[in-house]
Amino acid sequence: MFGNQAGLDMLETTSVALQNVSLEKIFDENGRKALFAEFPQVLQQGFMCLQGGICLSSMGRAVSYERAVAWKV
């Protein structure tokens, strides 16, 4: 897993600790549904854009984001 510095700061974690952050802790039910609905696109096209929402940092604080991008490496 990889996150740019802005993403790591938002999640209040480091690139090493990012591997231990589970999606269940970051996204609420709606966020997980949106992510899992788009996840096949990562496997098929190699990337996806998740529209803005609210997630939780590793410290449990609410964080809003405008867009999240994931890609297959």
C-alpha cells in the first residue's frame, strides 16, 4: 500500500503503519459500499476515483475528502 503525504497526514498515519489500517476502521457503511462497488474497476481498468465523503483517521477523528484515487500497482 502507498499513500501520498497528504493522504497519510489526513489519516494520521505513516507509510509503514498504513498497512495496518483496515478499511472497516476508515470508512463508514456508506463509504465501504461506495468503495466496494467501484473496486472491480481497479482490477479491470487499473484505477478508480471515489467521490468525496467522510472517513475516520487512524486516531478516530472524522476527516472529509473531495476525491480518493486508487490504482493497481
